[in-house]
Amino acid sequence: MSGTMKQSNGYTSTPEEDEFELRAHIGSVWSGGRLFIGMYTFLLASLAFAYFYLRSSNNGLLWRPNHVTAPTAYGWTIFSLTILAALMAIYGQWRLRKGGVVDWQVAGWTALFAAVLALVLQIWELTALSFYPGSSGYASTFIGFVVINIATLVVGAYWLETALARSLRLHREIGGDRPELSAHATAQSFRANVSAMTYFWGFVGLSGVLFFAMFYLL
């Protein structure tokens, strides 16, 4: 048998097996992140279908009586903060790939702050609506959008926070100057997680443009 055997808690493995497990783990993180984005896309597609179906049918002229709309000031602020969080996540990963660990951490904490602030404003916006949830087709779909966006911001902020926390733990577990960039298995897993998280935030930013236009501009 090639390679050196090692044993931990009664389990014996070779370096080749460890390398295979690491590749499988990183591949599952990559696949899982993209599958999660795919499931999220179906959720957004159902909301978009409901919006355009009710808008086109306009039964009883109850789609949008008196052209009611959600508070645009809240909408612009939440949208801007969400885009800022997405851009900071993307910029942070780009800097991490270039070796800028501190830049990634600063960008990550900035993105986390923007995401949490957007979440608070999205919840607070519900107190400033000029319509009831079931008063029209627009009102119903807008409430659905708010619920989905709150869940999105919670997931995105949590993912950001855990990635930042893992970055800090790497300094204790691995040590060294920039352990996030090392070839250690934990560091490779960390970078794969950051990549999946960044793709998610990028998709959130792109979809946010569409839904901001639907509910605040059209």
C-alpha cells in the first residue's frame, strides 16, 4: 500500500485518501452553493410570476388601486445597502485571491454591517406602508417580496458572519501570518466557502435590481 498510514480514533487512512476526502469536500461546497442559488432562483421566479400575472390580468382593476406604492425612500436605501453588501463581498473575495487578507476582512465586515442595516430597514418599512397586505394584488405580492427579502438578508448576513468568524479561528488553529491562504485543509475549505458565499451575494445583488424596479419604479 502506497503512502504512510495514520490512525486517529481507531480510523486508519492514507494521505491519498485524505486528499480525496478534501477534494470531495471542496467539490460538495462548490456544488451545494450553486444548488442553493438554484433553489433560491425558483423562489424568486414564483414571486415574479405572481407579480406579472396579477399585473397583466388586473381583475376588477384591483391590481394597484390609486397607483399605491411602497415608500420609495425606504426602497432606495434598502436597495443601495444590499448592492453595497454584494459589491463588498465580491471585492473582498477578489482581494483575498490577490493575497489581501486584511482587505477581505474589512470588506467583509463592511458588507455585514450594510446587510444588517438593510435587514433592519426592511423590517421597519412594514410600519410605514400606506396599504394593507391583502388590499390589492400589488400589496399582496409586495408583502411576499418583503418576507423573501428578510429571509435573504438573514441568510446572507449569517453566511458573511460565519465566514469572518472562520477567518479569525484560522489564526488560532493554523497560526502564521496569513493562514487563510495556506494549503492547510481547513484553509482550503474556508476559501471554498467564501467563494460560494460571494456567488450568492452576487446573485442577490442582480436579482435585487429586478425586484427593486418591479415594486418601486414600475
